Amino acid sequence: MEEKLRLGFAMCGSFCTLDTAVNALCSLKDKYDITPIMSAITYETNTRFGTADSFKERITTAVGKEIIHTVAQAEPIGPKKLLDVMVIAPCTGNTLAKLANGITDTSVTMAAKAHLRNQKPLVIALSTNDALSGSAKNIGALMNYRNVYFVPFSQDNPKTKERSCIADMSLIDTTVTAALRGEQIQPMIK
């Protein structure tokens, strides 16, 4: 029996997209050995989009592992070479900025930094209201990083949120497969 690739699946506080991200994680559970990671805010916060406990229960039931949610828990990902590929979905503008500027003060940014030190692919599924304004420079910076790949994204509501973009979560698996070959799928901006 062939061993499954080890995929880290990290989630940040774009609460309106968490349900879609958890559905994407669940759709990958038969193909990958998934290590779930959540930012502390996402791990602890109840919102109108769902309770933290309901998301955590769905994730742990699907993958059979506890969720990494602290910086200390995330740090060993690099030195122990725990992952073959990592996904951040949803990846907020805040997390994008931290990644682009080398800030590792959350479980997700620490996991990404620790993972990237092993020259393995990091896949970003963007979800931010300022993608076409304040976060644009960070998207551009990360596009130039070696081993960083983006799930194709587009404006999610150009009439009322003209600077907001969201990744097509249905393309996470396709993006991961391409990233493992060292390729960015196109078009990246739909």
C-alpha cells in the first residue's frame, strides 16, 4: 500500500469562508495524510458563520488528528520535516502580510515558516477584502517566493467589495498537485 503524502491544512480568520475551507479539507482526507492547523483566533472564535467547536469537531472527525493551534505546536513542523506540502485556506490579508514580511507570531505563520525551510511547496488560498489594495503588494511579494503557489482567485463581489478577492477552494487539490511538480496553475487570477 502506497503511503499518502503529508499535507498540512492551515486556516485563518476569514470566518465567512471557513465552512468552504473545511469542506475542501474534508474532500482531501482520502488522498492525503492531513495535519490540521488553525490560527488561535480561528480556533477560539464563535461567529455568525459558526462556532469554533463545530468547526474543530468537523475537522478532527474528518482527519482523526488534533488541531495544531499554538506557535509551540507548529514549530516542530520544520525540524521534524512533518509535511510534504502545506495549504493555507483561507489565507487572510493579515497572514499574507506576515508571511511576506517574515513575521511568525501565529501558529499558521510559524507552520508556514517551519515548512518552507524544508524547500517544500506552500499553497495559498487567498481570502481578503483588500487584495486589490493594501494586500496587493504582499500578494506580489509572495508570488516571487520560491515554493509558494496560489490557488486561482477572483473578485468575490465587485459591486459592493471592489477590492476583495477569494480563492476558488474547489481548485485546492489541483493547485497542490501542480505545486508538487513545481508549477503554478494558470490563470492564477480568474
